[in-house]
Amino acid sequence: MSKVIYKLGEDISTDIIYPGRFMATVLPSETPQFAFMDLKDLNKMLVNKEVPKGSIIVADKNFGCGSSREQAVSTLKGHEVVIIAKNFARIFTQNSVNLGLQLVICPKIEANVGDELEVSDNKVINKTTGKTFEVIPNHPAQQAIIDAGGLIPYTRQRLMAKS
């Protein structure tokens, strides 16, 4: 089980996740410091490592809309958070698969900061409220890439298995 550390609304753009003014910094080892930089309380929690790995950020519809910047995903991956949203922007979803960021599509999710959630392949159980919500599972090929840690580790594993 993991706790919800932050709740966001709809149409959270990649510019909110990783502001464009930091685009000169593109190394995945450096991008996490700029996660949600304009949401000072969330940025502080993440940068100061005040939340355990696997903590959850809940959002409404269209999370990751806007530009196709991969840094919006790498900044979140660097904090090892899980994003649960009603749906995600298409390019953000593909970037997340490529980098191995766990996204959970849960169209009817109801959760607040501090709620404890149990996430499985087909449902999210809000242990705080007792409610259960269906999940739209990732395509098996996408999930295999995410489970491997991203497209590069996945490809490396496949190549090693062939040799």
C-alpha cells in the first residue's frame, strides 16, 4: 500500500510537471530537482525526499498534456512516484512506457491526500474509504517494457536472451 501525497486537477501539462525554463537540463540524473517547480510544496516534498518511493500522485483527466518533452517523465521517474489519473495524454503515456514510469489509468478514481491505496493490475482499492475502482490495464507489451525499467533495459534483456 502507498499513500497519496498530492492531488492534482485536470489538464496538468508537461510545463507544470517540468517547466520549460529548465529545458537546458536534460540529464535524468539532474531533472528530478525541477519536478513541479512551480508547485512549491510538492517540489519541496520530492526534492527533500520526504515521501517514500512508490508514493502516489492522483490527478484528474489529461495528465501530461502539452509538449512532448521527455523530461516531464524523467523528472517523475527520478522520484519513483506512481501517477494515478483518470487518463493521460498520448505522448506522455508513450514517453512513460519508454522510460519505465508506472502510470495507472483509473477513470473513476476518488482519493485525497493521505489516503492509503492498494494498486493492482485491475483495480485500485482506497483502503481509507473502502471504495474500489477499476483500472484500465496497460497493453501487455507496454507493461513488459515498464516492468523492465523502460525501453532500453527491455531491449537489452531481449538481446541478451537471444544470445
